[in-house]
Amino acid sequence: MPGSNWELFRYCHNLMNSSETFRNKLTVVIPAHNEQAMVGAVVREVICQLDGLELAGFASEVLVVDDGSRDATFQEARRAGACVLRHVINCGLGAAIGTGFQAALRRGATIVVTLDADGQHDPRDIPQLIAPILNDTADVVIGSRLLAQAAQAIGMPLDRRLINWGANMITWLLFGAWTTDSQSGLRALNRRALEQIHIKTNRMEVASEIIAETSRLRLRLAEVPIAAVYTDYSLQKGQTNANSLPVLFKLLLRKLR
Amino acid sequence: MTPIQILGVLFLLFALSRVILRWRSHRLALSELVLWVFVFGGILTVVLVPSLSAWLARLFGIGRGADLVIYGSIVLLFYLVFRIYVQLENIEYKLTTLVREIALVQSTDSSENKPDHTDASGTAPSGDDTAGSQP
């Protein structure tokens, strides 16, 4: 019967298509701590971008790690359509990213993108960010706020620029990997990197740690230019100038251990 | 014996007895027993024989016995603080592992109730169904 053959063909085509999509699963990990104001909007924006990617044969998922928030971050993220994991107590950015990586691995992700929940990253940068991984020219990609355009142009304050430069210098001295934006929160990793990189530090040191692990494991590191939005809101959150010293201390200790 | 010596000896004997009792009830490792017996025993010896500290100080090229005690104490304190710091880091790491595991287990529980944002995995079974129901 030609009709049943046609059905069989459709069945096989569907099967092939589904295995095709499963070969590439992009998981966006968003660590969030007390971000009820922004996290919903960020998740929705990311999902919007991912829908575009799904047309190109990607499975995708947004994974928010609620790091012991005291506000409605969990509910807001879930309402926006993300899969939300909750830390019962606040453990720090590094811990949240580590949990996100673990969950992504278990859920079969082949590419993981991390993105800040405060809205300072533009999800439209994701396709650019994962391009080096899809071309198989890099295992870890850092989205650099300072690569192409002058830092001034994106409105990064001078004190942030100085601290950033110092952090790059220290990352290079301690771990032998030079990046123009070692503290960037927008990054992409392929599954190979995901399986090998083990995050031990709990807090803000995690940005340098991922770069350190990349160079230790001889994974390929690439940088792509991204846009960053410095709003009053995002400046209040995240790294403060004052906590850069403890971060430095922790990095030194990690090197000794 | 001066009153301060008597007080010192009494306190140190008390401290030593605590250490040994904790070791006997298996709440202290052998290495820790050795460390603390060495610390408290050493202080006890110096308290009982103060001239010993002066002799030791001369041996190390330090002027007075009291100076040696202070230098030694500072070094010891730094070391102990470092040890506590390392232990604290380890505990934090273990705590993170625990919190992470709880988060992962909870997410697998709840994901069975609520479908998440994977369009591709959602369309695959439905395509399967239509193909299967036709013949």
C-alpha cells in the first residue's frame, strides 16, 4: 500500500529528525539570587531567542538555579517558563553554576550557555557565542564585553574597568590564560568541557576558575565580542568593587591547594 | 612555685585531660592527639621550668625567654587559624554538594509533573503517535 509506505516514511523522517535535534541540546543556565525583578523578563527573552534556534534543529531548555533567594525569584522564573532548581540555602555564584552544569549534564545538554539573571547580557548574543563550538574551533567560549569596542563605549565605569584589567592580569599570572574579560558571566561550554571542568570555588571566583580549568585541561578557549548593558540595577548587583580583594585571596589559596 | 605557675599547671593539666579523654572516645584523630599533647605539654614544661625558655631563646638567638614564647605562640596561632580555614572550606564544599544534590533530586521530582521548555522532545512523541495510529 502506497499510503502505508508514506506513513512509514513520515515515521522514519520524524525519528531521524528527533535524533537530529537531540544531538544538539542547548541549555541556558541562569544563576539567580534575589532577582525577582529581572529574572522573569530575562527568561522570557532567552526563550524567545531559543525558539529561533529550535527552528535550526536545536533542542533547548532554560535552567534557572535559584541560589537560596528570599524573594519570589523561584516563582517568577517558573512562571516565565524556565525549569528551576532551588538551593535550599544561599551557596554563592560558583555553587549555583556548578549545580546548573550538573543538571545540564544529567539532562543531556551538548552545549551550555551561562547568562546573568540581572539582565546585563543580551540573549541575542547567544548564536554568536555558540558559533565557535558548533564549528568545533573551541570548547569554551567567553563573551567579552571588552573585545571589539572600547570599554567606554559600552558605559563600563572606570573603576570597573581597572578592576577588570587587574582580574585579567591575575588570571593570566596564576593560570596562564589571557582573556580580555576574565570576569564575564556570559559563556558557552561544549559537553567535553562540561564533563571535565569541576567547579570547586563557591563564589565570584568561579569566572576565573572556569578559565583556569580550561587552560589546565588544555581545552580550546575562544572569545567573542558581546554587548553588555550597565544599568543602575545591574551595577548594584553582582560584583562590588570591595569584594574583589577576597576574590583575589581565594584565587591565591586555590592555586596553593 | 609562684601562684601564676600553679594556675598555669592546673589549667594545662585540665586541657591535657580533655585532649586525652576526647581521643579515648574516638572523637580526636591520633595526629591531632599528638599535636595537642605536644602543644600543651610544651607549654607545661616551660611553665614548670621557666629557665628552659631562656635557654631555648639563647639557642635560637632571641634575647629573652618571654620573646621566644610570644614568637612561638604567634606562629602556632597562624598555623591553627590556617587549619581551621582549610577545614571550613572543606565543610563549605561538602555543604554545597549536599545543597546541590537536594536541588537536583527535587528538580527530577517536579519535572515529572510539569513539562519544561523542550519543544523538540515534545514534538517527537506526538509525531510517533500519529504515525502509529494511522495503520
